[in-house]
Amino acid sequence: MSLLDRIAPRKNESDPVVPPADAANTFATKALRKFLGCLTSRELPVLVDLGPVVGSNINFFGEQLGCKIYVLDLFADLDRHVREGRLEELGDFLTKRLSQEASSVDGILCWDFLDYLDKGSAYKLAAELVRVLRPDGALLGFFGTESQVGETHYTKFIVADEVNLRYRTYRALRPRQSSLPNRDIIRMFEGLTVGDQFLLKTKQREILFRKPA
């Protein structure tokens, strides 16, 4: 597991939010600011990012939170299992991929990774995410709709500021799988409660989970 550890001073809340330059590939996020708000009161919080390494995201969260960041890039692991014909082993692999101790992580960025898993693997990973999340911790995930099922690209999410995300797509070896209804997503994250949920202009559902204190 690669550890990207960035300690930086917290950003002053009065600092202005600069509008993103690349408006065509930018969309508003309502949950990111709430996610940050869950972690700002913590001293040196621990953050787990399931997506690929994005240098500007590391800088952003370091400046905002002064946090320790673990970037896992599970999308690369998924592609490797597809290439090697070992998808049936993916669920068990993911349960071992998160080596953090129980209740040791303050925040988790899932992005839309769970959309690319079969139901069994998704439930196994979600159980591990619940396990490592601290009480009062937060988990942010995006979940697609039926119209997105079968897409053969991944999305790299780039934080522009507290209320805007940019995105870039790149080739996926695993198509986006079936879209889960909200009740199944909530059941998948048993042990967490839904703090907020929004429908984005990208047609994805943005859900912020909290672990009860």
C-alpha cells in the first residue's frame, strides 16, 4: 500500500473560493463541504482515498485538514484482476487491501468505485470500510443510475474547491455494473447512517455516510 503523508497548515475559512477554470468538465458537489466539515475539528485526521493518485487532491486535503492520506487506487487493482482473469478473487482481495486497524480512519473517499463491482465484492468492501471508520467518521460515495450501466471508462475526480469537482475519464477494463437502489446501498453500509444525499447534474447520487459516535 502506498502512503502519501502530507502535513500542511489548515486553510483559513475566510480564504476565497476560486472558480474552476475548466467549466466544461466541472460539476457542483454539495456533500464535499459537509464531508470536510466532519473532519476539520479533528487533530491530524486520517483519510483513505479509494481512487487513483491525484496530486492536487493531496494538496487540497492537506491544506484543508492537515491530514495523513492513504491513496489505494483500487481501480488499478480491479483492472489487474480483469487482465489476469481473477475476478472471482476480487472480493477477498479487497477485504485484505484495507490493512488499517478497526476504527482508525476519520474519512473515506469512495468516489464511484463500488459501481464497478459485483454485488458480493461490493458488500465485502463496504463491510471493511465500515470496520476501519472511526465513530463519528464520514464516508463520501457516488453511485450511478441505470443510464450509466455498461460504461467502459473510469472517472478521475479532481477537487477544484470546496464546492466544485473536475473530472477526467480514462479507459476501464471492467464496465460499470448494475445500479443499486438507495435501500440496497444503505443496507450495504450497515452500521452507518445517511447524513446527506444529493442528485448531481452528472446523474449520480452523492451520499455522505456517518458512523454513529
